[in-house]
Amino acid sequence: MNEKWNPKGECLCGRIKVSLSDIKPEIGVCHCKMCRQWSGNSYMSIEAEQRIDIDGEQHLGLYNSSEWAERGFCKECGTHIFYRLKENKAHYLPVGLFEDSELPTLDHEIFIDLKPAYYNFKEDTKKLTSGEVAEFFGGSTD
């Protein structure tokens, strides 16, 4: 899909506003234990790389969740704002954060071997196992 999406969204209390520009409207899903624990289920996100504008950064809290990534959240209401890779600053923002949810499509799933049996998506997506994710990122995902 070559169509671009320019989403805007905000946290529950409205103190943090996020806008992205020229993003591919593809949703990725992470099934790893940490993402499921953080989000309450699978983590459905849009990849933003470095094309992100955050208004209200003084309300942004950061959690250093691993050697390679950190998670951003609103310190006031707790809304999850992003998962960010430290090395290349790629951002993965929860798709539910944004107003327009009609354009994105479910594109891929990672850590598919860690997905619990209690849910399945009907869409035919690209699926990567833990080993394939580690290989893609050039090392361990522990």
C-alpha cells in the first residue's frame, strides 16, 4: 500500500498530543510477554521511525524496559505513548492513540511463537518468530 497516513492523537487527559506525517498505514502486532504485560494484551502499533511530533513532552515519562528499548507514557493519566528503539530512535505508537482508525491495515505480527492461544486475528499477515525477530535485529531479543 503506497497510501500515506497523517495521524493525530492524544493521551486520555489531553496533556500529550502526538502527530505523525507520511506514515505507512500498516499496523504491526507484538505478542512478546513484555508487550502483552505492558498493554494488557498484544501491542498493536504504527511504526513512526523518527517522524514524530510530541506536544506536552514535560508530561512524558520514560521506562527503560531493556538494553535496546524504552517505553513512553503520560505521567498524568498513564496512557502509553510509544515503544522506542534506543539505537535508531524508531517509534512504535499504539494505534488506538489516534483519531482516524479506518485507514490502517493489520500487516505483520512478531513473536508469533509467544502468542497465547486465547486469541487469533482473521487477517493474513506476515508472521515472525522470536528467532526471526532476533535475526532481523542482529542479535538476542532477551
